[in-house]
Amino acid sequence: MTVNPREASARLAAWLERAHGVTFRFGTPVNGIQLPHIETKDEKWKVDNVYVCSGYDFETLYPEVFAAAPLTRCKLQMLRTVPQPDGWKLGPALVTGMSMLHYASFAHCKGLEAVKQRVEATLPEYVKYGIHLMVTQNGAGELSLGDSHEYGWEVDPFDKEHISDLILRYINTFLHAPALDIQERWHGIYPKLTNGGHDLVLRPAPGVTIVNGLGGAGMTLSFGLARDVTAGE
Ligand SMILES: Cc1cc2nc3c(=O)[nH]c(=O)nc-3n(C[C@H](O)[C@H](O)[C@H](O)COP(=O)(O)OP(=O)(O)OC[C@H]3O[C@@H](n4cnc5c(N)ncnc54)[C@H](O)[C@@H]3O)c2cc1C
């Protein structure tokens, strides 16, 4: 299933508010946790349990715990085309052989080593920047193209046009869409575990749970993980 994160996140929050009475405070960092209280800029809340899901912000809450955890950051560059004309439909999401090297779900495939050797020999620049090619279409008819993966605690604010060129060059070898004009380029960042794990669940203090480290699969896995982590509470 493909969802448009810009729509899905907002609609999920609205549904949680409406159907489950969840109270949201947007644009409001939590500055301190001393149970039974959490503090923001202008409020103090009394709570029973806290789940710290602070993404790649390792510095604000429990910085010493994050510094000791097997985590790094991953920067991804992506591009989005203009809406495709005349209602043109891509159909299912497209990926290439390089994606099979990226996702652990393909690790058991017998032919994977041969694919790896071929990609390393013929596309070294793609390996260097962790590029694998994916194309999806959103409800507005735009195509999202991506992405690259550069790892490190420090994230370079400057995007590399070379990476965009590599992405577009390869996309052009297998996708014939009517309009590949780019209207948006951006980068995203997610935390990535360095020990090969799928998630990081830590309890730095009684009643406090850190949930992090879902890497590039958090939109997919977080619903199940949330159910498991909160089971029994
Ligand atoms: C370019 C890109 C493409 C991706 N594609 C996919 C995909 O196709 N499929 C998939 O499953 N996953 C995908 N992911 C991964 C997915 O987005 C992440 O795994 C997921 O967003 C992690 O969720 P999270 O809630 O842990 O952290 P985040 O989504 O990073 O959210 C953390 C939030 O906490 C807030 N915060 C931080 N500190 C504080 C504080 N002190 N007080 C209050 N708030 C705070 C931040 O502002 C942020 O809003 C992609 C990620 C990127 C960057």
C-alpha cells in the first residue's frame, strides 16, 4: 500500500483526536521529564507513562542514553515530478535490483550475491551513495523518485546535485513517464541502528520508554511495534 505521508500523518492525528480523544500539542518540544511530570515551554503535565519517540533528535532528551546507543543518522535525497498529464497512472510502485540489496527482506534470495557483484562492478557511484531506485505515484499524480542513503552522526545540510543526477539517469533507463520535470527536491533524515537490529526500545527511568531506530521502515512497522511496546499498559 502506498500512502502520501504529508496527507496520512495529518489525517491520522485528526482521527486519533476525534475517535480516541487524544490531545496533541504541535510545535511544542518536551524540555524535561521528571516523572510524574513532563515539561514544555509553557505547560507542566502530570502523567503515568512517557514514550520518547524523538526520531533523529538525540540531543534534547536523554542525550547520554542516545550517545551510548548503537545509532547513527541516515540522510536521504529524493525528488518529485510535476503531476503526470491526462490522468496517466504508474500502477504499482517500481523498484530495481538495487533495492533488493538495500532491504533485508531479500537477504535469503539465492541470486542476491550475483546481483551485488554486478551492481558493485557496474554502478560503483550508486553503491557509494547508497542509491537504490524507487518510483511511486501519489494521489495528485506526482511521481516520487528516490533515494540515496548517506550515514553519519553529522548530517550535511547541502544536498548533492550529483546524487539527483544519478537518480534521474538510472530512472530514465527503466521508466517512460510522460513528464519527468522535477518540481521538488528534498532530503529527509532518520535514525539507523548500527547493530543490524530492527528497533530500539530502552527504559532509561521507571515509567519512561524510548522507542527509536526503525530506520527506513518506520512508516510500515511502527503500528505493530506500538502495539507490542504498550501491551499490558
Ligand atoms: C526520505 C524518507 C523516506 C522514507 N520512506 C519510508 C517508506 O517508504 N516506508 C517506511 O516504512 N518508512 C519510511 N521512512 C522512515 C520513516 O519515516 C521513519 O522510520 C519514521 O518516521 C520514524 O518515526 P518516529 O516517530 O520514530 O520518528 P519521526 O518520524 O522522526 O518523528 C519524531 C518526532 O519527534 C519530534 N521531537 C523530537 N524531539 C522532541 C521533543 N523533545 N519534544 C517533542 N517532540 C520532539 C520531532 O520533531 C518529530 O516530529 C522514510 C524516511 C525518510 C526520511
